[in-house]
Amino acid sequence: MKLNYIFYIAFVVFSIFSIYSCAQNTHNIEELSSKNSEYYYNIGMAGLTAGNYAAAIANFKKAILKYPYYYKAYDKLALAYANVGDYKKALENIDKALHIKPDYYQAILDKAIILQAEHKTKDAIDTLNKCIKNDYCSLRPQAYYQLANIYKLKGDTKDYIKNLNLAIIYDRDFNVAKFDLARAYVDNNMCSKPDIEEKVIYLIDSEKNNIGASSMPDMLLLKAKCYMEANKFKEASKLIRKILFNEDINQHYKDKAIELSKELITLEYVNKNTENPPISYAESTKENKPKNQNKVVNNNNKEKETKNFYYYQLGVYYIKEYASDIYIKAKKLGFDTYMVKNNKAIIVFAKVPEDKKALFKKEFPFAFKIKNPQELLSLKMVHVEEAPSFYYYQLGVYYIKEYASDIYIKAKKLGFDTYMVKNNKAIIVFAKVPEDKKALFKKEFPFAFKIKNPQELLSLKRIE
């Protein structure tokens, strides 16, 4: 009797639980039925924007359940999966979006982002070209911009600049591309060419009315750097002072302006005085001799030969390793090269014979002639051997901080100087690798590739 009573109680409890569960499911079905697909899509977008990817995935799936041909929901669901590192599901869903609507060009661009995040660079480029080569694609400027950034990550400056130019050609109001192009020209010392200098100033000035006050110091610094490369020191000085004496500009930018002013002082110091090109002493004194004066001869009674040459500056650096790289390159090409210290700055310059000037300018198009080399030659020489050779390698581009942190920590534990920086929504991890540790690094990270222009990445905001 007692046992039957226990079974009866258990049956009642189970029945109540079953009724409650059915009621809950019925409530969920009714709730799903009462909302349209757009409602869930908007909630999903809010979750995606806020970084709540679980909510985004759940609501995009509900939107698709309500309307199975909702290609926009498939596209954003793919991005949500990509942000949690599930690239397989991301590509599956974005392919569904493109199957439903092959001309949904936003999905093509988003697919390229996912492929690049998965380190499938060639596939990403091929995907972007589907839009670029299609005259009906309304997102060609964005496709060129995205392609430019892929080349930037590869360290291909030429194609980076080329595709930024194309993005602007197709959209004259593409302000982000304008600023990036101006920065690319300045970072690669191209403002020494008058046409490039004019273009950079135009790009900056045409964008300044479309940006917030917080971005204005960046504009002023970039413009000042361009003027310095063009040897327009007065214009550069005015812009630097504008930053230093503006109370509304924070200290971070003022510190940058102070560093730039030091470089400006060095450049002015190098370029002041005589307008005449530097030549050998024997050649300069020859013009002052009377016409009937005997020629200087050597022991073999032959006329003493003097060859014209010029001094060219290759750069002003605050990091010795960068100065060493350009010094070694010029040295290997057979030029007499010098590396001297002036306060905290390191100046690299070379002695270039007249008959090798064309070769030198081809290899170093940014170099400019020094008007008064004697002052530089009197400065203390810096020994290159003191600084070991090293390279920067990229370890990956991530959209989830935890994944970026894993690779960052691994490289750090192995003793490499490692960096984690933010570029728009992407997190880039890269490392500084000494020459003698390159084999170890490549063994541990076979997928890593050498960065040709690390200055751009080093200028980005670091993530701790």
C-alpha cells in the first residue's frame, strides 16, 4: 500500500512537469510565430554589433526559420560564426546567402573577410575580384579598399597604394581610403616628389571637413611629415606648433609632435647653408687657379684625376635597427655609407659618384641631396655591428581576442618580442625575430610570413 502511494506521488509530479514543459514549448512556438523575420534579424544585428555572438547566432537562426530565403540573415550569421572562429560554418552560411542571391555583393566582400581571417589569402583575393571585375557590382570601391588592406598585410606596398587609388577613383568621397593613401605616401617617404606632395596635401585637405575633432591631430602630424619630406620646413613647423600650443589636443599627440620637431631640427640642420652641390676639394679649387698654372701630377707624371660626387641622405631614424637596414643595403650596393648620431637621431647618408647616381636613385628614390655634408661628416659615427639583424613576421589576423592571445602568448614564451595591435576590427599578431633565431621561429610558426614594412604595424594601437 505504501509503495503504491509513492508511485502515485511520482506520477503526479511527472505529469505536472510534462504539462509545464509543454506549456513552455507552446509559449516559445507562439512567441516565434508572433514575430516576423525582420524582428529577429534586427536583434541579431544588435548582438553582432555588441559582440554578443551567442545572441546573434540564435536570432539570425530564428530569422531564417521564419523566412528560409533570408539571404541577409545567412550573411550575418556567417560573420557571427567567423567571430567565434567557426570558419567552416561561416563559409557554409555565406555560400547559402550567395546561392539564394548571387548578386548580393556585400556577402562577396564578407566572404573575403572570412577567407582572409582563415589565412586563405589567394581565395580572398579571387573572391574580391568577382566584385571588382563585375561592372554591376556597386561595392567596387569597398572591394578595392579591402584588397588594398590584404596587400598591406602581405607587406606589398606597391599594390596597397595602387588599390587605394582605385578605391578613390571609383568613390571620390571615400574618406577613409583618402587618409590611408596619404599615410602610405608619407610612410614611404614619397612626398619628396612634388606631384606626390601636392596629392597628399589635397587628400588630407579634402577629408578634414568630414572627420571628427579627435582625428584632426593625426591630420596635422601627417601633413607636417609630408612637408618635411618635401623640405618645406616652415610649413611643417607651423603645423607642429599648432599641435603643441592647442590646449584641446591631448598629451599623446603632443608627445608625437615633440618627436617630430626633433626630426625637423635635424633635417634643417642638414640642409642649411650652401646651395652648391658638394664636390671634391681638388675639383672646387681647380676653378680658382690661373689658367697658366701647372696641373697637379702624380709620381707617374699623369694628370691627377678628380671625380665629382654627391652626398645623399637616406633617412633620419630613432630606432637603430631601421637605420642599420638601410645602411647595410647601401653598403652592399657598393656605396660609401655613413651612420652618424645627432642627439637621439641617427642619420644615414651615402657618398654617390656621378656615374652611379642613376643606380642610387633607382634603389633609393626617397633620398635627397645634402647641401652641406661637412657638418654631418663631423658627427660621431655609429657602428652597425652593435645592432643584430632582425626581421618582423606576421603570425595572423584575428577577430576574436582570445585566439589572438593564444598565439601571442606562445611566441612570447619562446622568447620573441611579440606585438598585438588593432586595425579596425581585426587584431594582428606579429613578432620581432633575430637572425640567429629565425630557424627556431619558422619551425614553431611555419605559416608566418615576413613583413616588408613593419613601421605601419608598429604605429597601430597595441593591445595588452
